[in-house]
Amino acid sequence: MEGETCQKDPKYNGRNGSFDPRPGGRPMFSSDRHHPDAGSLARLAEELASRGPRTAVEGPWASGAFDCLARSGALAGFIPDDCGGTAAAEPALVAVLATVAEACLTTALVLSQWAAACRIIAAGPPAVRAARLPALARGDATTTVGISQLSTSRRHLAAPALVAARAATGWRIDGLCPWVTGAAACDTIVTGAPTAAGEQVFFVVSTTAAGLEIAPPLPLLALAGSLTSSVRFAGVAPADVIVPAEGGGVRTGGLATTALALGATRAALAVLDREAVARPALTAAAAGLRTEAVALAADLDAAARHGAEADARDALRVRANGLVVRAAQGALTASKGAGFVAGHPAERLVREAMFFLVWSCPQAVSSAVLCELAGLEP
């Protein structure tokens, strides 16, 4: 397979035979890679929201939400067009992530981890791209990523949490991935580890590989349906090896996390707006928060279109973190005591907003959030 390239699949014969979940609809990126089709995106959001209660418990794989992503063509947008995808532009992908997050944050988290794994695979050798990406674009295979040990998790420890070594029979991986979303529900995990020489190498690992132990899902404050767990490696042989180009290691502070926070903010504002219909006194607060959300969306879109340095990406994330927490608190306050009862949208939104305080937060973002909470200048 050396030198093999992926072949474009214009028909996208996935599990259900087309890009779109409803007859007569349009694929997500059928005519414009820079903008998702508005009708397809709206239908996807409706379907994800309707599956939300089941997704929250069983995950998007069992609820059918992940299949909705595949059938709509949303997954294909994250995949290069020479590997069965439609190669949507970054602003379009950010828009999809925000809309999915507004409809169902659990599904959006899973999608973001799938997309991160696919991005690493897409940077791999042609044979790996050809073997992996077309099936992922169709939704015929599932994957997730476990790289927090390289970016934000357990970086304070003296020894790496996960290490890789080249043995006589190939590579072997040992240690722990502390956070892997959907590990037990996916076919593969894309992970990364340093070698003794300090080289950072990525791997595609089958979830049925010998020596791989997936712990039970963690009892999270929110998003339990993401089935996030730790994964232990004991001499695990990877299926594929991806050596990144120089400077191509893990990067923290991407735009996906900010896009998800924006979507969660919009979900909270929808609750606040509904309450404001009968209580005009809430209108000013709702309008103020929405103005912030609109400004954040515009700046996020600009960053996706034109690129942004790490400091600018971090600043967007800090704004998004503060806004999603305040918007959720506003939804709870407006809902009064009813919102404090388990099962009410407001209480779920408050719990989900807390996720952004701990998920993939570079030190600069964490420090800025803490300063904001303490009323200090960063």
C-alpha cells in the first residue's frame, strides 16, 4: 500500500446510502465548502435534540445521534476530499460544531474528539489515510482521541503518563491515557506518546488490542453520555504509526472548544428568552448576553477564516468560558426554583457549563479564568 492515495467518493455510500437523513434534502456541504447547507444543518439539530435525553444516558452511538452526523454529511466535512470527505473550510466546521453543541453538547463533545482523531490520521502517511479516513467519513468506523496527557492532563508529573518504545517486533505503548471520550464505544483510539529520545509519536490503536484496558466510564458532573474513561496500555502494539512533521505535535487552545462553548451559550439563552416572553423584566439581561454571544461568534468566525495566534485563541476561549457560565446561571435564575429540579434544562445547562472550566484548558486560559473569578487583573 506504499504510496497509495485515497479516492474521492462523490456518492458517499454510507450506512444509509446518502449524505442526507431525509429524502429530498441536501448534503451538508454539497454546493459550498465554506458554508454548511442551512436546511441540512437545521434538520440535523432537530434530530440531535430529539435524541438528547437518550444520548445523555447511553451516548450518541446507541441513541443514533452519531449516525445522524454521518447521514447528514457533517462527518465528511472534516475529512479531506481525496479520502472520501468533502473538506469543508474551517469556518464551516466551526459553525457545525456550535450548532451541534446547541442541540446536544454530549454529541458535540464526541464529534470534537472524533474530529481531532481524524485530523491526526489525515496528517499520516498515504497508506494510513487511505485505510482509515473513507470509512470514518461514511460513519462505517468510529474513532476517538486520547492525547490529553500530551497537552493539559498530568503534565505536572515527573514521568510521562504514556510512553512509546520501538521493540524488535514493532512499537509498544505503556502507561495511561487519563481521559478518552467514548473509548468503549469506538473501534480505535488515536493517541500519542513520547519516546525515550523525546520524539512525539502518534498511534492508531484498536480498542480490542491485547494489553489495552478500558476502565468503566467516569461518573462525571455532566456529559456522562460521552462515556469518558481512562485507558491503560500494557505493551500494546498499535495498528498504525504516525510520526508528525516537524512542529506538528499536539496544539492546545484550538477553536473547537470555543465553538462548543458558544453553542452551549446559545442553548442557555434560548431558555432565558422563553422565560422573558412572560416576564419582560428579563429582556434586558437576555439582550445583553445575546449581544456578547453575537460578538463572540463574529470574532470566532474571523479567527477561523484568517487564523489566529495562540494568544488570540486563548483570549477567545476565556471570553467563551465566562459567557457560557454566566448564560447558564442566567437561565437558572430566570427559571427560578423549577430550574433547580433535576431534569430541568436549566440545571443541566449549569452542570454542562462547568465542563468548560476543566476541558482542554491551557494554563493561560485557566489562570485568566481564575483571575476573573477572583476579580483580579490577569
